[in-house]
Amino acid sequence: MSPSEFAPGLVVQRFTPPLKLADFKLIAFDMDSTLINIECIDEIADAVGKKAEVAAITEATMRGEIKDFKESLRRRVALLEGVPVASLQQVYDERLRLNPGAAELVAACKAAGLKVLLVSGGFTFFANRVKERLGIDFARSNLLDEADEKLTGRVVVQSWGDICDGAEKRRTLLEVASLLGISPAETIAVGDGANDLPMMAEAGLSVAYHAKPKVREQAMVAINEGGLDRLLEIVR
């Protein structure tokens, strides 16, 4: 069976299915455009009429055309200066939706005994709410600075560092695996953009979800049509 013949919109490369979910102990998800349907920073920017400008930087970064994710994020966050903090709740309530199959896949993983990690170049305001909504075990993301109920255009330095980029996603995956006493081979990593590739390269199973071409090419599994729960067609 060639990779493209497995199922419509589901490409399998470099391993032979089916595998068992129980063979893994941890699954790590990117958030924006993976677990959820939007790029949160683009939607926040819409509040100040800068969505097109911010979205263009986001898209170039996810395609891998802008190599320095930290610099890219700082440029985009700087454009958010003055946005009312209340706009974040508005984005969450009105625009953020879980992607199809996200809840089902997370539930299946938890039922099989896996721990679940959300590791995002997005923001804690959204990551913490998605974490709670899905019963996710661990989350790491960026914290937007605020003052006088408005965003300052800066990112807050946290105990682990300032910006969760591709290198930090990789480090977080390895850190949580070590905390759980498991090997990277017992992990699954799911993402859609270039900054997900470092953690996907470490995982025992890498999954691209409606991803950029560069990411699809390097992943072991590419879900190009349908929901996240399509992974359960090959990992049961």
C-alpha cells in the first residue's frame, strides 16, 4: 500500500498502521489552527483593524518563510498595543471553536491512558480555557502583557522563558516526557505549522493536521481532510 492509498485525505508515511493508542503515553497538540479553528493573534488584531497586516506575518511564519518565530511574534504582538483586554474574551466567545474531532481525539487518548499536552505559540488567555474545556493535563503558551485593561504590545517573561517557539515546543515535549518517565518514542505530536516541526521530529509519531506543505511532507501522518479524530482510523 502506498501512502496516498490509505484513505481519502489521510496520508500515512514511514510506518505501517495500525498502531495502538495504548503504545503511547503522551500526546502533544499545537493549539491555533490545530486544536482550534483560528489563529488567535489574527483575530485579536481585527479589533484594531490590523488583521490583514498581522495575518500576513502569521501565514509567512507558519509556512517557514520567516525563520525567527520569536521575532515574528514580537512584531505581531507590538501591533496589538492598545487593544482592550476585553477583546480577548470577545474573540473566545464569538470566534474560537474547537476543530472537528478535537474533543473526540482527546477523549480517546485520555481513555487509553495518555497524558495530554497543549504547547502553543499562542496565548495563555486562550490556552488555559481550551485546557480546561478539554481536560488537558499540561499547557504552555505565551502571556500577553497588559496595563490599565489594555494590551501593551509586549510578551511577559515566564519561569521557562519569554516566547514559546519551535525550540521551546520541542523542549517542553521532552521535559514532560521526562517528567512522566517515558521516552520520546512514546509520544505523539500534532501540529500544522513550521514551528511545530522541532517537537514533531522528536515524537514517536508525528501528525500534520490541515498543515502547510513543508509540515505535511515531514510528518508520519497527514490529515488533509476531515477532523482530528481521523487519527483514530490508524491509531486505535
